[in-house]
Amino acid sequence: MALLVGDGAGEADVLVARATPPGPSALAIIRLSGPPGRTLAIARAVAPRIPARPVPRRACLSPFLDEEGGVVDEGLVLWFEAPASATGEEVVELQAHGSPAVVEALVRAAVRHGARRARPGEFTRRALLNGKLDLARAEGVGRLAAAASRGEARRALGLVRGELSRKVEALREELLAVLTELEARLDFAEDVERDGETAVLARLVSARGALLLLAAEVGAGRRGDSFPTVVIVGAPNAGKSTLFNALVGEDRVLVTELAGTTRDAVSEVVEIAGERVRLVDTAGLRETTDRLDRLGVEAARRAAAGADLLLVAREAGEALPGPAGLPDGVPVLLLATKADLPGAIRGGGLRVSARTGAGMSELGREIARRLATGEDTGTFGALPRQRDALLRAAAALDGIGPLAPAEMAAASVRTALHALGEITGETATEELLDRIFSSFCVGK
Ligand SMILES: Nc1nc2c(ncn2[C@@H]2O[C@H](COP(=O)(O)OP(=O)(O)OP(=O)(O)O)[C@@H](O)[C@H]2O)c(=O)[nH]1
Ligand SMILES: [Mg+2]
């Protein structure tokens, strides 16, 4: 593969970037990656104590020099010999103390000695071009770095570990085998027996089924970047806002002993059992004549109608019925709140006390289970782009039937293969790669 976009002369640039987040920190890592020899030479100009014959992956201590050669810091240096590195190139990592000024001085020093500042995702892109990972895994790396909840991180890790890549690769191999067969038929149309054709058709039908199944499976995680919405409703004073605050982890909304405290629907994105969820506190659903109350209940009704799950709060001691006017078709989880209070326990519902925390982790697990985003669903999330490619591959195989000429079938299989190649990267255009990697952070 002709790969590294260098300065035109063929040899790739030595890239340099801070690999840790901006801002002061205990330590910061500056990473260099490029052709063997040149990369180490630049690193040595910044960290002069790198031994003449460094041992791969063994840390050494060195002073760090700025552009003018003045000592600005000291720290550990790690050297990775090509191709046994994250990018497949020679890589040097400098661990500096995390002053942003010092980090910038070291990056500048490297640039002064011939390195170039890396663009977003450029290290990962080199890893891709050097065959260290495929595109699906590279995108998983980007996802993992950006994951805002444990659930997202877990699904991204599935991508990084190649779970999607392996399945796509297996399907590609099957389709390639079928294509070979179809092409043989084109060449020897007369001689090949017709009953072989049924077998080929059957393989295509099952490949198409496998593609659709995989698309459905990888879609089982969160749809895109939207969070499921969980809305708290229930009788006045049932402890809805206290529950909301407890799930948010801070006193976000007002709580009083007066009924009718909450009027507006207030929402926060929170992590519940490892998943991000949009949680909404409301005034609850009830009949009322007071004008302000009514506006609050209307807001609650709208929120409830759009919910993925309703938490219906009722004090543990209170008799049914629950609140009137629950929207149709929205799943309901009935809660018996204030379970810490002494007194009769009537009715059903998951017993929780936002005050003592009793039942709260069960509540979290139950919410996650109801939303089917639980820790143990085992799905790895594909990105919309990847799911789309799977569906396009399946659609390409749609029209193949017993009457389709072999040429047409072969063309359809090629289209499907092309779509699958966009997932793993074989057929990804530069433009697509640019788009994907531009969303990465610098240093990744
Ligand atoms: N003992 C106990 N009291 C609670 C619990 N949760 C809420 N409370 C109390 O119940 C009262 C009402 O709590 P809120 O959270 O404001 O109830 P709400 O359902 O939001 O009320 P409105 O917004 O007025 O409908 C307050 O005095 C809370 O301190 C709980 O788990 N245990
Ligand atoms: Mg309230």
C-alpha cells in the first residue's frame, strides 16, 4: 500500500503531539511517530539522555530541552522499535510533568528539529495504513476515547477488539468465494451444471440473512447518540424530586414537604448502571384546577408521552390507584418510595428510599434492564456508518433470484463486497478516511 502522506518526497513526516488532555496534570505524554532513525534522532534532540542503543519499551530518565536547548523538565522516555508500536512506525513517548507551558515547549522543540504537529487522528491513521488495525477497530479507538459512560466504553471496546471486524471479514470471505464461483460460471457458461446454481443461490440468500442479522445485532445498543428518556411521575409529594436528585447525584431541583413543589419538567443526563440516560423530573400527572399546577401537569404529560420508561412514584404506605392519565404504550416501572418510613406497606412496586439509598442500586439495574442497555447484554455497538454499510451490502443482494443472469449476480456481490470493505477500510476512500479521522482528538 502506498501510504504515508509525507512532504511529497515519499518518506513520511515525523509526527509529534501531546497524547494526554490539555491543561495542567501530574504527567503529560508527548508522542513522536515516524520513520525509524529520524524519529529517534528528533527525540534525542529533545531528550538527550536516550541511550545510544535504547532497549524497546524500557524507560530511561532524561532531561527535556526546549527549542533553545535549555533544560525545562525531566522525565521518562519510552522507545518502541518499528514495527512493534501502536502506529507500526518508530515511536518515542516522553513523559513530562504536566505543565501545559512545558509540554508546548517540548512539542515546539521537536518541530524545530524536524517533526510536524500531528493532525487529529493522524497516529491512528498511520496505524491503519500500516495494517496495525482495520478501520472498524480504528473507529472503535476514537469511540472509546470519547465514551462518556461505561456502557459506551464497553461497546467501543468490542469494536477495538475486532468483534465487528471479524464478523464482517467472515462475511466478506464467504461472498468472495461465491463471487469466484459465479465468475467461473461466466467463463464456462455452457459446461456448468444447473444444479450447482441452486447451491450458489442458497449461499447468497444465507449471506444476505447473516448481513441483516448482524445489522440488527449491532443496532441493539443505543440508537445513534440519543439517550433513552426516563420520566418520573407520580402523586404530589411522593418524593419524585428527591429521587431525581439522588439519581443525578446532587441537589439539582427543589425538594419541600409541600405538595406541588415541582412545576417545570427538569431534565439531566445521568449515568445509570453504566448507561447514559436522560432523566426528567416532573410535577406528576393528576387532575387540578390551579392554573400553575395545570401548566406543570401538562409539561409532565408531554414528557411522559415521549418517554422510553416511566417511573411512577407512590409512597410505600399509600393505597392504589396510582396517577391518572398514563400515556399508552410507554413501559411503566412502579416505585414504592420513602421505604425507610415506618408504617404499613401496601400495594406493589420496587421499594426505594432516596433518603437512605435503600433499593437504589436495584432501581438502577432495573432501569437499565428495562431499557435493554444492561451491562450484560454483550452487544458491541456499531456506528451508524457501519450499520448503514451492512444494510447496503444486504440490499445489494436483494434482487438475486433463480432467473438472474450470472453477470448480474456477480455485479451485485461486488457491490456488497464494496460496502463491506468500507467497514474494514479496504474500499474506504481518502475522503471517507478524512471525515472519520477529523473527529478524533489530536494525539490519538
Ligand atoms: N423519609 C423520607 N422522606 C422522603 C423521601 N423522599 C422524599 N422525602 C420527603 O418527602 C417530601 C416531598 O419530597 P419531594 O422530593 O419534593 O417530592 P415530589 O414528589 O417531588 O413533590 P412535588 O414536586 O411537590 O410533587 C420532602 O419533605 C422530602 O424530604 C424518602 O426516601 N424518605
Ligand atoms: Mg418535586
